[in-house]
Amino acid sequence: MRSRSIRRRITILAAAIATVVLLAAAVVVVFVVQTQLRQNLDRSLEQRADQIEQAVGPDPSTELLNSNREDRFAQVLDAGGVVLVSSANVSGVPALASLPIGRTAVTTRSDLPLEDDAYRVLISRFDTPAGVQFVVVGENIDDVRDGVRALIVTLSIVFPTAVIVLVASVWWLVGRTLRPVEEIRRDVAGIELGDLSRRVPEPGSGDEIDRLAATMNSMLARLESASAGQRQFVADVSHELRTPLTRIRTALEVELASGSTDSEATVKSVLQDSIEMQELVDGLLFLARRDGGAGDVRRRPIDLDVVVGAEVLRARQETDIQIDAAGVDAVVVDANEGDLGRLVANLISNAVRHAAGKVVVAATELEGSAIITVDDDGPGIPEHERERVFERFVRLDESRHRAGGGTGLGLAIARDVAESHGGSIEVERSTLGGARFVVRLG
């Protein structure tokens, strides 16, 4: 049973079960048939005893007729067990059965002075005008033994044959059933990392094998999508990091070539590019931890208004855009403070980057959920682009210039944080004319 082959294990198990069941069935069949044959013989002896009782009369004196001298005998006894009359084959032989306690007794005897065979012996009591008498009849049980022996021989041939046929059938059926599994295994083993577009055949039978194949194809599809996303992610990262590095190198080379002693402008440019690259690297590390399942999921009740207020204050120190936070109410939410702060900071930074002159931040509680809204008076986001802005490294056409800033990861991180807290984030049209980002937590 420790074989690595499921087919072999199932076949061995089926053979063992079939052998035990058929062996038990054979024992039962033999026992039942033997009992039935013996009961039939006993009934035959009872009928013969009744016939003798009626034939001998009150004064038995003639020899009892016996149609089968070799296999049968009969005796009539008086109340003391003395033989009154008998069949010729037991003439002069003492009583061949002990007087019964009750009215009838049946025994199997192998010690009778006849042949070296076993006999079924019945003694029955009956009343006559002359007093109590007993009739003893017996019959050879060779027919019973021969019938049981023939049955055993037949079963010893039929049952092993049935086991062999069953084992062969199970071996064939299991092999046929597992053949699609082996085909799936070979196909999956042959799929290389660089070619995840291949799929395993689906039988279309709707059974477990078909569901297994469908599950494998679904997994391969997810792996293909993840692999394509990873390749695209690496390409986007390479491009995004190359841009600020190129600008930094160009600015430094121009500064060295000019021989100017006033490097303030160059330092500011390089500093801005370094800040942009640092934000990009921070965002990439955050997403990498999230994708790897190592995100910080520790949460506790925090004051949402405190977190939003801190991020608003920090943003005001870095921009001349008016940021209105009058709509921030006292709300307690169960969240990770660091992640929630990053979410709010990214939304405010995005709004400031696109605002013409004003940003409105609000936080409130509605129907048991914490609601954060960030509005700006910028150009807004077209309806057909409102889902795409949450993809990584996506910038709309109007922000694809250096003055627009941003790493293309802020909104992707915001959605990731919102969804990891069981919430959601959506884009709407703001009453200020620009975009409104609505975050719902809880």
C-alpha cells in the first residue's frame, strides 16, 4: 500500500476488499446450503418416522421394509428401549439411539455398526394401545456432504475468477480515469517559464478531472498575467528610474562643462530630481512589500482627523495652493496609521499637483464608514480615464511633463491601501470643477 502509484494502490485495495467480501460470502453460502440440506434430510426422516408409526400398528412383529439397505435403517423400540422390530440391515442390532428426553431427538452418528459413514439419526416417541413406543430412523449423510463439497469446489473456482476479473477491471478503469491526469501532469511539466501561454486540455466531462484541468488553466492564466505584469513593471521601473538619473547626469555634465562657479541652479535641479527618485524608490519598495504579502497589517483605532490634519499641514508647507480642511470631523477608524497617512498624503499631493488654486479636504463618518474626500479645481479627469489613473506608472496626457511631477505610483498606492483596509476609492466630478477622490473605509 506504500506504492507511489495510485493505480496500483487502488487495485490492491480493491483486490483485498473483494477477497475478504467474497470469502465471507462463500462461508455464509456454504453454511446456509449445508444447513438447508440437513434440514431437508431431517424433514425426510420425520416423514419416514410418521409412515412407520402408522404401518407397524399396536403389535409390531414383521420386519420393517427398507427401500435402500445401504443408506437407510429403521427400528421400533418399546418403552424400555428394547428393539421390537427393525429393518433387515440392522436386524439383531441393539437400539441405535438413546431414548429422548422430549418427544423427538436428532443426532449425527459416525459410530454405527453399518458402513464407515456418518448417519443422521432421528428417534421419535409415539403412543399406542400397548403403551409408549419409539421409532428410530437413520439415513446416510453422504448426499449432504457431496452437495456441500461440490458447492465448495464451485465457489473455489468462481470466486477467484471473480476477484481476478474485478482486479483487471479496476486496473483498467483506474488507468483510464487517471490517464487525463497524467496528460495534465506531462503538459504542465513541459510548460517553461517563458511560455506560460500554453494550457492543458480540458475533457469537458464536468467531473473532477475536468474541474482539475480548468483549475490548472486558471492558475496558468494567473501566472501568465502575473509574469506579464512583472515584466511590464520591471520595464516601467527601468524607464522611470532612467529619466531622473539622466537628468541628474546631464545637469552635472553641463555644469562641469560650463566652468561656472555659481552652481545653485544645478543643485536645485539635482535636488528636485533626487527627491523625485527617492519618492519613486519609496513607492516601489512599498508596492514590492505589498505584492510579496509582507505589508504591515497591524491596525489599531486611530483618530482620522489627526492623520488628515498632519498631512494637510505638511502639504501647506510645501505649496502655495490653498488647502481647505474645514470639513475634517473627528472620526475614529481601525487602520494602520502609517499606511493611512500615505494614502491621505498621496491624494493631497495629487490634488495639489493638478489644482489651479484650491484643494478641499474633508473627513466624516457616514453609515458606520469613514469617508475621506479630496477635491481640486483643476482640469478634472475624463470619465473614461477614471479607472486607469489607479494603474501603476499611468499619467494622463496633460501631466506627462516634468512640471507635472509625480511618480505615477501615488494613486496606485492609495487604492492598494484602501482595499487592504476593506475599503474602496473612486473618482468623481468635483463641485470645484476638477476631480474628487472619495475613499470609503469600513
